[in-house]
Amino acid sequence: MRKLKYTIASIILIGLQTTVFGQKVNIKRAFKHAAAQTKVMLQEIPKAANAAAPELVSPRTLENGALKLVASKDWTSGFFPGVLWYLDEYYHQEEWKAAAQKFTAYIEQEKNNGGTHDMGFKVYCSVGNGYRLTHDPHYKAVIIESAKTLATRFNPKTGVILSWDHSRNKWVNPVIIDNMMNLELLFEATRLTGDSTYYQIAVSHANTTMKNHFREDFSSYHVVDYDPQTGAVLKKTTHQGYSNSSAWARGQAWALYGYTMCYRYTKNPVYLKQAEQVAGFIFNHPNMPKDLVPYWDFNAPQIPNEPRDASAAAVIASGLYELGQYSDQHADYLKKANQILKSLSTTYIAPAGSAKGFILLQSTGSKPSDSEVDVPLSYADYYYLEALLRSKAMK
Ligand code: GLY
């Protein structure tokens, strides 16, 4: 009798939770699929490797069906090691840890590469997760060294970290909204060293970006160009979006995730509000599809006949699980994150054994340059697994 009462109570509770928070994805099944796919990937990597180009170490995408590997200097190099760390975090099995350590080691040299702002993506997603899970002091040293290198790109006159050195014919001092994601490495470096320099740079970058990168509706420009001498804004444009005035989907995702993460480290309510406003833009947009996996740009001209971007959806879902912890819109954010994961794990999932071991399909890298359109991308997989782990951690 007691057992029956307990069962009925559980069913009612699950029913209530489902109504309030939406249907939760089957995390065990999703990880089983991810692990099986990643085992395929680990077999595919040596086949795709090229003895004449030993620097190609990390899977990024499929190009005409072939696995594309990139060097550690590529902005996406840290995501596959990150996928391996997330599998280690879920399964606690030596094989995942060993694989994660091996692929993380390929990325470490980036700690001294001051030629790009992508240090956070490369080093924090690989070495950062490695340190979080193992407390290996070597990883700690790499994180600190990387933050030191990234800090050299900060200009006190602009108040921001310079994003790109390339395309000097287009921009003088370009800063992209994606750059918000690199601040996590700086906040962590201050936490690990007690040196507030990194924290101050991160806060300055976040504040300046908040002032210059957003429109009245809280959508963001992709690229803002600054005068490096005066800090004046020279122009606001795009690189991967449909137009200068459009809302590139992944850019909005970086903004939501970035300001949520800034709130985690600073507890500054302004950042929380900013993340909520960005979420408001994303979810109130009339072009957001019912399954909550956005088109590659909210203003893409042929919607609904435009490619989706599963990577943007994965970043948004992961960001929402965290934002939900801080915001009084908790239930709404959780429901939406659950809905995104449900969509990704059903409609966007790679069939078992396919796609050379990538986990998700249908991401878009750069539609304007007709590059990586409707393909798997390593960062979609990374943020998808991160979102699954965050969902699992939710009580
Ligand atoms: N950070 C580059 C991109 O989001 O495509």
C-alpha cells in the first residue's frame, strides 16, 4: 500500500514538473549516443590524419562528407577535447580521461599564441575542463599562462580585447560579440592567482561591449570596430550574419551565455539583466521556430527556407540552464532549455554510426561565405553535452 502511494505521488510530481519545466530529455540515452558516436570519432581521426600535416589534431566538421581536422591554432580546436572531458565527467571512466588528456595536450601550446582572442575557446574548453575535473597543477599553470597572453590583446583606450588581426582592410580594431566567451578564462585566472588584473580586463570588456554592441531590442551586432587611439566606435557591422543590422543567431547565443557567465563571477545585477534581455529578444522573436532551434540568422531573408543552426541552440540551452539558476524567470528558462535539448536529441541527432562520429547535425558556421552550412560542428556537440550535464545537475 505504501509503495502504491509512493508510486502515485511520484507520478503526480513528475507530471507537475513536466507541466512547469517541460519534458526533460532522457540524459542517459543522450550520453549513450554521444559516447558511441565519440568512439566512432576516435577511430575516424587517425584515418583523416595526414603525416604531411601532423599539426592537424582536432575534428571540426565534415567537408563533402570527409572529416576535417584542424590545428591547435584554429578557434575550434578545444571543443573535441572538451567533449571528451564531458564524457569523462559523466562516466568517470579511465578511457575517457586518457583520451581527454591526450587531445588536450595537443592544444596546450596555444597558451603562448597572442595572435587571436580565441584563447578561451581553445584553452578553457580543453585545459579548463581538465583542470576542473582533475586539479592537475600543470593545467592550472597553462590556464594562467593563457590568460596572461590573452591580456596582451587588451587596450585600455578602447576598454576591450582586440578580436582579430586579420582583414585589416575591413576593420581597424574589430571586436566580435563571440569575444564575451573568452572572459571566463580571465575570471578563472584571477580566481586561481588572486591577481585582479584579469578580472578587471574582463569587466571592462563586458561593460564596453554592453554599451556598444547592443541595439535597443537587445539584439547584438556581430563586429564593432574601434579607434585604438581614442576608443571611439568607428562602425558596427557583421561578418557571419545576414546583414549589418541583422541578428546572427550564434552571436545572440554568445551574448546570452557570456553575460550569464559574467554574472556568475561578479554578481553584478546589470549582467543578469542583460542576459535576461537577450533571452527576451531570442524567444520573443517571431522567426524563432517552434522547436526553438534558430535559423542561422533571425533576419535571414528566406525563412522558413533557411538552414538552422543547432550550435546556436546548444549554446542557448546551456546558457539558459545557468541563467535559470540566477533569474526569477527560472521556470520559463528551464522549460525552454528542456525543449531545446528535446529537439536536439531527437530531430538534430546524428543517426548511430553516421557523420564520422559527430553527435549533432544541422549547424551553420558561416552562411555568407557559404562555409559549413547545414553540417555537424564540434562546438555544437560541446555545448550540447555541457547543456545535458547542466540539465542533469538540476534538481
Ligand atoms: N567564434 C566564431 C563563431 O562563432 O563562428
